[in-house]
Amino acid sequence: MTNSLNLRTDCALDFVSLGALVHRLDPGVIPFRKAHECQIHVSGGEYNVSANLADCFRLKTGIVTAMVDYPIGDLIAEQVRSMGVQPFYKHFAHNGVNGPNMATVFSDRGYGVRAPVVFYNRANEAAALLKPGDVDWQAIFTPGVRWFHSGGIFAALSATTGEVIIEAMQAAKAAGAVVSFDLNYRAKLWNIWGGAEKAQAVIKRIVQHVDVLVGNEEDLQSALGIPGPDVARKSKLDATVFLGMIDRVVDTFPQVKVVATTLREVHSTQHHTWGAVAWVDGKTYASPLCELDIYDRVGGGDGFAAGLFYGFLTGEDPQAAVNLGWAHGALLTTTPGDTTMVTLEQVRAFAEGGCARIQR
């Protein structure tokens, strides 16, 4: 292995994430104001990575989260089981009227020049009620966990969720797990209780415990307050600005060993150019670029993170890890929903230069 993550091998679980489970309502290309029906996708930025690693990459994974004992919770829990993810739930009872609830995300797919639109109903969300002391981290980490992950979406939910992340990361480090965090800055979530200033106050404390950081240059600026360098970016696919900020990230957080991001040029809602880049122990690794015909773009970044983490967890070199993340993120956008529907064999074939010719 050519990086310094020092992954354990003797563990009951390869990967555990902490975050909110949600259900996303998807009316396809019809805007919600004209929709008559929609699909339901189980999702959550942190959960998606665990689900992808279990279902596509065949690892042993878990999710730590809140679960409400009512029909929507049952629907979500069934999907967690079907993806092969081991749940560690803090249970809440629904009062039959106003919660606590499993959050709803509303997201149409857009079409052509019409962009997708995302909005939320996270009122009285159970996951936002999680607080330090609610989870028995010793029980989770004692059998062994190789990698622990959380993200900025969960951190943004309330004044207590960031504290739960820190509590979990401290336990993870004590147990010898690698720790990752996806900055996933969502302005709508932070703006209702303090905006970028609050986000930076919370996330800077979290990232002190992190080995592997995922996020683009906007995430680094908004979530960590890292100023952009004095360089121009030629296009959305030019990683110059992102890589120019890495020195400042590592100066502030010297324990960080990996920083990675996707690169996306949006030509239309259904046509993107897609790439990825990572900084690993002082060296940079870039994926190939490909043209994507998008079916459903939601979850592509989580798909990248899962493939990247899989590469590290299985001893691939950093270039192969970046390519696996890039390939899985690309393939995930070709299917409906937020979690994977593709196989490891398809991911490896595409990462190694495969194409879309029919497989007979």
C-alpha cells in the first residue's frame, strides 16, 4: 500500500457511517408543481456510501442513525436491510401527528436546460435530535471497525449533531479506525441556524479528527473557510484551484492524508463531463474524463466516495482508488435513485477503460 492510512484488517465491519436516513420523492422530469406521482428513494449522504460499499463492493458495512417507528421508518429500514447494511438505530416513537419524522427530500430530475430542483421537509427530524451519549460507540467499535465516515449534511441538522460526530470520531480514532468526512456543504441547511460562519465553527472542530476529506473548492471555502488561491480555473474540469487550496488545508489540519473531489462540467441536465482528482500524501492523482448521459445525478458524489474508499480498503494504489471512485460515480448516475445498482465487475471494467458496447 502506497499511502499512510494504516488500515486494520482484523475487524467485524469494514466501514461504518453516521448520518441521517431520508426518503427522496422523485417525480422524474415533471416539476413538483405539476406532478401526479413520484418514486420513493431511500437516501442520506452518509448512508449512501455504506449502502454502495455493501451492495456493489461487497464489504461489511453499518449505519448509525435515528429511526422512527412508523410506516415511513419501516419502508426505509426495509431498504437498508435489502442493501445489506447493518443498522445501529436510536429508536423514536411517532406521536401520530407531527413526529418525530424521517426527513423528506423533494427532487425532480430536470431536463435539458431546466436544472433539477431540490427542497426539503426536515421539520422535527429524528436524526436532528441525536445528541452525545445516545450511541454506545464502545459496543460498535470493540468488535472492530476499519473505517468510520460522516458528513456535513448530518453536521448541519442541529446544534447537537456535530457534537455526535466528534464523539464518534474520537471513539473511532481510539479504536484504530481510519476517519473520513465529506464536507457536503448545503447552504439551505446551514442558513436556518447560522450560515457559513456557524458551519465553519462546527466543521473545523470535526476535521481535526479526520484522515480522509472529500469536498470541492466551494466546500473548502464555505465549510472550512480556506481562501481560494490566486489562480484562474480554465473550466469546471480544471483542478488547479482545488489543488492550490490543499496546502492551506494541510497547514491547518496536518493529520489529513487524503483530500479528494469530483469534477463536473454541466452541459445540460442530461449531459455532463465527469472527472475526479485526489491529493494523497503530497502527490496528486487525476482520473480520466468521460462524457456522461445522466439518468439521475443524485448520489454521484457519494458513489465516487464509495469507490475511492473501496480502493484504499482493499489495498489498491491511489491512482486505482481514484479511478474506481470515478467509475462508480459515473455508473451510479445511469440508474434511478441515490444508491448503487451496478456491479463491481462493471465498475472495474469501466475504470480500466471499458465502454458502453453491449455485453453478450
